[in-house]
Amino acid sequence: MTADRTVIVRIGLFFGLIVAVQAFSVPRSAGPDEPAHVRRGAALWGGQLLGAEPVGDVDDAGRTFELPGWVGAPDPGCYAQMPHVPASCASVSPDDGGTQDLASTAATNPPWAHILPGVGTLAPGEARTMWLSRLLHAIVPTGLVVAALARLRLAGRSDEIGAALLALTPMALFTFSVVNPSGWSVSGALVVWLAARDVARGDASAGNLLAVGWLVAVLARNDGPLWMCAALAIVLLVEHCSPRRFWDRLPPVPRIAMPLGLAASAAWTILVPPKLAETQRLHDAGLGTIVNMIVSRTGDHLRSAVGVLGWLDTSIPETAMLVWWVGVGILLGAALVAANTRAALGSVIALAGFVVISWVVEFSQVRDIGLYWQGRYALPLLMGVPLLLAPRHRSRPLNVGAVVGVMAVVVWNMSYLQAIRRWGVGEGGSLSPLNWGTYSTPLPLELLMVLHIAASVLLLWSCLAHQPASGLRPRVDDR
């Protein structure tokens, strides 16, 4: 096995293990709207694309599918949005062998990210097949992230690797590990940010990877084209590359795939308009009150994009949140010291876009839907903040990539341990990991904890251990 292939295998093995461990550690149905997404996947394989309107006066976004009663079980209602209640309260009712009309709020979502997890529901095991659905869902995000990290590693771009690890917030890893289209959107966005910068710098070899990331990101969710077009515009600004020059540098595959992806996403949105679940309508609220309510939620959006997991009820430690933002600050400082003002400006624009777009979208629908926005929706844009700030070449004398990479791994593990503690004994429960295994997992929770810590450390080593670049460093085309 060649040295380059060994690097790729190691990165794939260790990152894949992290995602698999998290998939096994999160209680079934503990992902946001996970039962709805699993049911949609099962319905697709049963020939039910959109389902049926619910019977009766039901004012919600849900549609019903005829499915076995265990699909999407257990019901997380006994602990969801109640941080002090352990997930062990949820249980699966005995299967009677028949079918039921099961509701799903994901019925109008684009179907592409539901196909693979739907395969899991075809396997024997009834409700336990959710573990398999998660692993199948994770194939695409894991593959994209590994491809991006391996490309950076083989080119010896350690600072960009550290920034990429930091961009993979605990929420990003969480969306990879549960059944939710956001996982595909976020992983595709990581690839688009990195590959688009390489193409803008004159490296056409990143074009095919860009095409794959773009298709995954724009097809996974209805809002995918918004985030990817914004990301591409920011990259072109930072790299001082005109749209025409960027297009000329693209190889044939992305020239075809990128417009087709946008067209397919637009066609689905037009033919099957998204329908959002209502929270609390604000028909009678004044304009000033509504604006104040939306703006005041900005901090919550930023927090949730970094690490408010589960049903928005599983916050990562405040220390981990602080470490993540300090890592961004280190990257910003390195960019300013290197006089890379365009990168600093681009990161500010990405952060401002994350904030302002959430205001605009939520304001446009608040009277009909209520306050529904979640930070993970715009995480594909927020990821650009650390990615844009990464130095192009290895920083001296401080290895910025190694510093922020270590910080990212620390944040991952602090967040992971806090999350399984919350699910095991509740937010205020025992601090001893030996007491956390109160809910069902395919492997002992103690083993999963050890594997998570070991895999994350080994991934960091695989990404940052010294090795001469293999010639994949982007060439700069100054045409």
C-alpha cells in the first residue's frame, strides 16, 4: 500500500469510527425530527413519495404514511426538550405485525438524503434498525469529509486541516450521526468551501470534488442552494476571482453538475413547496416586538450551530463553547498578522450572513409559522468562518493548524461526554461515566467512550503528523 493510500485509509478509518461511535451513542430518535426522517425513508422504499394529508383538523406540516408501527420508534416525547429527564424513559411498544398511518414532518423535503437511511428499515430487527439507518445515512457525509481532509493532508496543508476540524462543530458531527438531511448539507458545504477556494486559486483538480459536494449540499435540503451560492460568492470575493474566470477554470463535470443541481433543487421546491411545522403564531404581535424577539435569538442560533444537540435540549459545556470561539479567534489573529485582510473580511461576511439571513427568513414567516429557526440550518455558511481564515501555507513559528486542531478534538470529546451524560442521567445527574449507561446502545457505553476519545486523537495524529507533501498542493494560476 502506498504512503498516500495509507494516509487516506487512516483518516477514513478514524473519522468513520468517530461518526459510528456517535451514531451508536445517541439514543434512538434523539436526533431533531429523527423519527420523521426515518419514516420518510421507509416510505420511499414502500413507494410512497409524499404520503397523504392527515385526517381531521390537524394544522401541522405532517403527512401520513402507511408503515409498520415500529418505524421511527421509540417516541422521544418523554424526554425531548426536558434536559433533566434521561432518555431511558423511552420505550418501544410490541409490534402487532400490522401497519399504521404514521405522521412525518419531512414529507415535503427533497427525497435524496432519505433514500439510504430508508434501506435500513428493510432489514430485520424492527425498531433496532434505526442504528443501521444511521450508519447508511452517514456514508455520504463521512465520505465527503474524509475526501476533503485527505486532500488537505496529502498536500501538507496543516493549517487548513486544523481549520477544517474546527469547522466540524459538535453539531456538525451530530448531524452526520443521526438521520437528518442537515448532515448531508453540512458535509457538502465543507467540501464546497475548500474545493471552491482551490479552483479559484487555479487548481482545476479540485473541480470534481467540488461538483460532488455541491450536488450533495444543494439537493439535501430546500435551502441548500441559498447557502452554497452565498459561500461561492464569498470565496470569489476573498480570492479576488471573477465568476467568468472561475467558470473557465472548472473542468467539464462541475460545469454540468452545478447548474443541474440548482435546477433540480428549484424544480422540487416549485413542484413540492416546503411546509413548515408551526410553533407559535404571532398574528397579533407588533412589528417592534417581532423584530426584538427575532434579533434576541441570534445568540441562541450561534450556540445551537456550534453545539446544542438533540431536540435543542442537549447543550455542550460552556467551556467547550468558549474553546471553539477562541479557536476561531486564533485563526483570525493569524490572518491579521499575515495581513490577509480579504480572508478576515470574508469571514466577517460569512458570520454576518449567518445572522442576517436567519433574521430575514424567520421574519418573512413568523406570523404564519412562529419562531422556528435553528442555527444548524445555516451551519453550512458559518463553517466558512474558520475555513476562510486558515493560512494558505504552514504558519511559523506557531503551527496554527495543530493548535486549533487540538482545540477541535478537545471540543468534540467534551461535547460528546456531556451529551451522553445528559441522555444517561439527565443534565443534573451523576458525574461518573459508569452511571451513564441507562439507555439502550448496541455496544457498552463505556467502550464507546473509549473508542471516541481514541479515534479522535488518532484522527488528529493522522491529519497533522509530519509527512512531505505528495504534490497535491494547489497550483496558483494568475491568469
